[in-house]
Amino acid sequence: MDIQKVSSVLDKWFVFQEWSAYSPQPRTFTDTVDGYAFIKIYDDFKEFLKENDHYLEDSEGEGDALDVEVVLSDKEKFKEFLEHRLNLSSFYEIRYEDVQEPFIYGTCNGVIEPKDYFQPIKNVSNENDVILFINEVLSDIGQVTTPRGLRNQYEVLEIEKDD
């Protein structure tokens, strides 16, 4: 899928399920992802860092911020940056080879230590790939034990059908 198609999918309304430990059946509703997660497409990692410069700041607030060009200058510096500054998802992470490529970034709203999720656009082949990415991001909200087993609290089932 190209960037415009992925962006179009992200802007749609989705059919969600909300699981609860207090109900055997999930609640189904429609909504956008905006209330649950921040998901955005970036043209490259440099744009991401410029827009999210808090990742470049010293954790104690002392000293100079990291320089974007230095972070992106070689594979080892980039890897060190990822390990020390981001809370990466183990599956949806970014590789140095993809820093010049457009990608989807996602993180959960209202979570104390949310993970950072990255998916290069070139790895997205259809709407289901976008929904899988969204659901992985939403998994950070938490899981609940239901009569059907452990489930993510929120899950996107599909894109809402136009009437």
C-alpha cells in the first residue's frame, strides 16, 4: 500500500470490541483510534525526531540534547539511541536500513510507559496489516481475563462499513 492509502485507512472509523472481566460478552462500538492511541505516518526517522525532540533530551534534563544527524550517522549510534531513548515493541521496531523510508508510528494514550511501535510502509500490503498494527499498539492499554481467556481490553475488528 502507498502512503495515501495507509493514511486513508488510519483516518477511518473502526469497529472495536471492548472486553471486560465483568461481562462474558464484549461490547462492540465504532470509533476512531485517536482516543486510544497516537498513530501517525512519518516520511522518515529524521522527521520523527524533529517532531518528537523530547526523545533527544537528556533524561535528567541536564546537558545538551542529542543531535539528529549524530543519531542517524551510523548503525551503532542509531542502535544505541533506540536502546536508551525509546521503549520499543519487540516486533514492530525500526531498523537502521529503514530510517530514510516512510513508516507508521504508534503509541498508546494514557499509559505510564507506553511502547513505541514502528511499521515501515513498504511492509504494509493491505488494510489487515494496518489493523494488526493498530491492535498491537492497543495491546499496551492492557489485557483482561474473560471467560474466553486473556484478551486485549480493546481490539479493532474491522473498518466500519459505509452505508
